[in-house]
Amino acid sequence: MPAAARSASLDLAPVMHRLALADFDVFADDAGTLIGLRQLCAAELSKHILLMHEVLVNAADKHPASYARLELADAFQLLVRAQERNPDAVAQILSLPGVGAWAVDCLPRLDSADTGDPALKADLAELTAIAAAAGIRAGLDFALLIPVRNGRLILPGFTPLDTPLSCEYALLRHSEAGLALHCDGSMHRLPAQPPGRTRLLVKQAGLTLDVHFDISDPYLTRHLHHPMADLDKEATAGWIERFGGAWRILADRHPADAVAIAAVLDTVVPLTTDRATIVSMTSTATFGAIAASLPPDDLTLAETLVHECQHLKLCALLDLFPMVADDGAGRYYAPWRDDPRPVRGLLQGAYAFFGVTRFWRRQRYYGRADQVLRGHVEFARRRNETLAVTSALLEAGELTGTGTRFVSRMHARLRDWRRDRVPEDARRMAAEVSTDHAATWRLRHVSCDPAASGAAG
């Protein structure tokens, strides 16, 4: 371990996180408890700290020259000082989804790359940008060598700042006089307090959604692909309007899901919209972030937020509780995908569509006639499909005891929902869509036995 890490007061020791069984069960039955959601967020912060610790240790042991040249010990000490001055400021920075993505990318490169690899150098230097962001948030004076990416200063949690500098690395000074970058004898002044990321704050029915848009974090967007090239005022206004409508739906009609989304969602990466289909995604490396193209209406965004929030919660739960015993060669049918899925992927899909089924079970009674019909169709379809997938998961023999408990509770809830009445026309439409998808999938992935088909002919 580097001397800086040994002597520092920043708490890098493993922290025991416990989730009460009752809170764990609510995640399988419903959207989760507020206590459970806070535990998941705290555990993910600890995960980021542990990953950062591993980067420091491995950099000092395996690439000591780069560790010294990039002044990573100074960066670590700045984090320590920031922690002592303002722990909440450090937690805000280290909790950012891009910080987790950075550590996940950096660690394997430390094992495989040569010391002179420019990609490794850039990854290691990101630690100084993280420390600088924490130092600014904590109001500390400091001077630290940080990366300048194509003339831009990109600090986690802040809007990128354009500079006239052409150097790869510059000395960033922060004091009461403001911010300044020094490079090759020249100095460029920056705003004393860099602007934060574009923020969305919306309130409804006593529930507040506070998220940020980010298309510039190079590690976040590496995992959440195809971000918009530019989030201008017009595009931002469109997203804000859509989120306002979606949040009204969620807060008024789905308060448990709204509480969960508000607790775990920090960052939205708007995606390019040049595709015919709606796109949304999460990544196991970016807890707290989702990426999405702008949905066509408020209702679709509300459904998307529930869907992606389910993924975020399950990713955090899987960090605490192994649920898949042997994610081996088995591949299974998923009604929401065109490709065969391993058990881990099948579990993710099942949990996401369990949330979607819950959403439509309530939502199908609101809105215009066409929206009500859509709700009944979506509920009937996803209820039956997800029930079948939870059955397949339980029969696959690849879940741990904890995973079996989790999926069994989902399965039981879905089975209970089969008693909910659905209009006949909606039930028929849902069955037709499911049958069509299953038939197409089988034609694509299931081979006929030539001997059997010959005998039948």
C-alpha cells in the first residue's frame, strides 16, 4: 500500500453493510423500502472507495514511475483533506456513476498495460481529476497536476470547461482568488466555482426528483453508449418537460417506485435519437446512471424509469448477495430479447419486467381509452411472460439459496396477479404479441432434428 494511503485518515477500510431480511424481501415483492434503498446507495459508495483503493495500491506496486510522475500521492492527500473538511462533499464526488466506471476500467489495465501506455496514463490521471473535484467542493486551497482532454478541463460533477491550452496535463490551482490552469509558462483563469452539471429538479405530491444530465464524462459514456453530441437549450428543455410529465405520473400513481427512483437515480445520459426504436440502458459499472433516448410521451418515460431503476437496484443487490451459483453455458428464452440469455441476464430481465408489470397493473386504469387498452395489454403480456421466466429461473438450477428466495417471491407475486381480470380483447392482443415473438425466436435459434423431421414427413 502507498505510504500516503497508510498514513491517511480517509476511511478506505471495508465497511460491513447489512440489509435486514424484511428489507431484502420487499425488493423482491415491490419497489423496496427507503431504509433498504439507502443501504444500497451506501454500499455502492463503499464499493467505489474500495475500487479506488485498489487502483492506488496497484498503481504504486506495478507502475511506481507513473504513480510518482502523475503525483497520485498528492491527489490522495487532497482527498484526505477534503474528507476532513467536508465528508459530504467527498461522498458526493465518489458516489458519481462515472467514478465507478473509471475504477472498473482502470483496474484491469493496471495488470495488462505497459507503464508507457498512454491509455493507462490517462486512466491513472483521472484520479487527480476526482481529487480536484472533491477539493473544489470542499472549498480547499490546492495545486494539483490534472489531465486536460483536447483542451477541455473535465472534472467529475462539473460541466466541462473549454481552455486555449494544448497541453495534456496542467497544474490546477484553487484558492480564494479562483481557479487557474498553468501550462508551459502560460496561465488560464477559470470560474472561481465551475458550473455544475445540468440539473433537473421536479416536485410532485411531496416527492422530489433531483437528477443531472451528463454527456461529457468519458468513463460514464464509455459504458452507456451513443450519448448526444450536444445537449443544447432546446434539447434540455425537451427532456425537462418530458421528465416533469413522467414524474407527475409516478409520484401521483406509483409512489413506491417514485421513492425508489429518487433514491438511486443521479445521472441521465441522453442518447442520440436517430433510431426508430426507443433505447435505454444501464451498466453494472455505473450505479446511479441510466441512458435513454427521448421517449415519445410522458407515460413511456415513466415506464422506462421504472424499468431501468429495477436494473440499478438489482445490480446493487447482486454486489451484496450472490444470487447466481453457476452462470454456465445454459442459455434461455427471454420474451423481451432476440438473443438467448444466460441466467444472470435472464434474472436482470425478469426483475426489470417484474417492475414493468407492477407499473402497468396500476397504470391501466388511468388515461384515455387507448391508454387504458395499452395498459391492460402491457400488464397481461408482461405478467405472463415474466411468470414464465421466473419459472425457468427456478428450474435452471443455477441460483444460490438467496437467489432462489428472491425469484420465488417474485414468482409468487406474479402468480397472485394472474387472478387480476383483464378485458378479453386486451388478453387476446397480449397473447398474440407474445406468441409471435416466441415463434420468431424459435425459428431463429432452435434447430430441427433432421431425422425427426424426416420421419414426420
